[in-house]
Amino acid sequence: MIQKKPIGFNFILGSGTTYTGKPPSFNIAYLDPETLLPVDFETVAFDLNYANKYDTPKWDIVTDYRKAYGLKDMSPESFMEHSMKIYNDPAAAK
């Protein structure tokens, strides 16, 4: 059996508890109010180091999917175009 070691990114939804290397986090899906189709998706994480140092909570947007991946929108076509870019371009894959 092949052992798989997790890397820095995965699509496990946020959690209120910590995990080695991953702070508490949550995701926000923005939907078009008429069609209920997704228009954006963000991951927000708790900055535990800041909170410990300054004794105050701090949440930061750590990933805005459209900005981070250069998607024109959240359509399946945009994800497919980006997937093909990663598949065909080693620099994009990194």
C-alpha cells in the first residue's frame, strides 16, 4: 500500500480546531442571489501567532480562489481551463 503524506494545500473545509501546520479556518462561498451559482470562494484563517503575541484575535483571508488562481469566474469551464494550464505548464503546476 502506498503511503500518502499530506502537503500544504488540500480542499478539506475549515475547522475550529488546529492541525499541525494549519490554523483554525473557515470558507466563505459567495453566491449569486438569483441563480445561486458561486461567484467567489475564500478561505479565512485565524492568526494564532498574532493572537498569542497581542492577546487579540485576528482573522485573515488566506485564499481568494479567483485571485489566487487567476480565474475569470467560478464556472466549471474556468476550473477546467486552469486545470489544463497546470497539466500542460510545469511552471503553473508549481
